[in-house]
Amino acid sequence: MTADLKAGDPAPDFDLPTDGGGRASLAGLKGKKLVLYFYPKDDTSGCTSEAKAFTEAGDGFAKAGAMVIGVSKDSVLSHEKFKAKYDLGFALGADVDGKTVEAYGVWVEKSMYGKTYMGVERSTFVIDGHGKLAAIYRKVKAGEHVADVLAAL
């Protein structure tokens, strides 16, 4: 587990199927700035407000020359429904096997109502055009950190 990632480290590689039959990989995005954000579950209240905030800030990310990709362990089909329902303006990567969430250290033990379980910690990683981590935001509040991410670009 590489949960000890810090700014300046090389971003862990990933290659994920996305909604619309596409693929997103670190190698395929070389030379581009990337905002890779991890969220727990499609079509839940916090994840929806975060996705909408990223979509609303889309022009700002485009002006900064950055692509946004949301990642969860949901299936491509689930992502397609979520994206269509809220008209989201960016790709959603399906990390069904959990390799990417583990590589980025966001698959963590969580607790709710006294029960502990494994889940995705809401986190955002800004990756520069050279594949290095430029900024890391962990345990973020849904929808509140998008302006900070934009400012970091």
C-alpha cells in the first residue's frame, strides 16, 4: 500500500475502463495535467454534489489545461447511469478490482454506526504533465475542495 504518497512523488500508474467505452491511463495522459479524484459511490448525496461541483468548474479546469477523471469501484454501467443522470462533464473510471484505489492509498478502513468496513476515502490528486503528484487532498468534504484544486492548478 502506498498511502504515504506526497507531492513530488511519481503518480502511481493506472489504466481504467471509463464510461462510454473509453479508457483512462496515466501513460495515455502524459503531457497533460490531470485531476484524479476518488469517491466512494455513484449517485449518493456527497458523491453527487462533488461530481456536480467538478462539472460546474469544468471551464476553469479546461482553462488551466487540466483533465478531470473521477474514480470509484463502481462498474462502467453504473458510471454511465450516474453521468447521464447529472450530465457530468468528465470521464468516470471504473476501478472494479480496486488496484488503483489501493495504489493511491485511498482504500481505507472506515466506520459508520459503530461498524467498521473498507471503503474509498474521498481524495483528490493533481498530477502534472510529467506524471508527478503536484498536490494531494485527502479526507475532503464533498464539493468544498474543488475551488482549492482549481487554485492549485
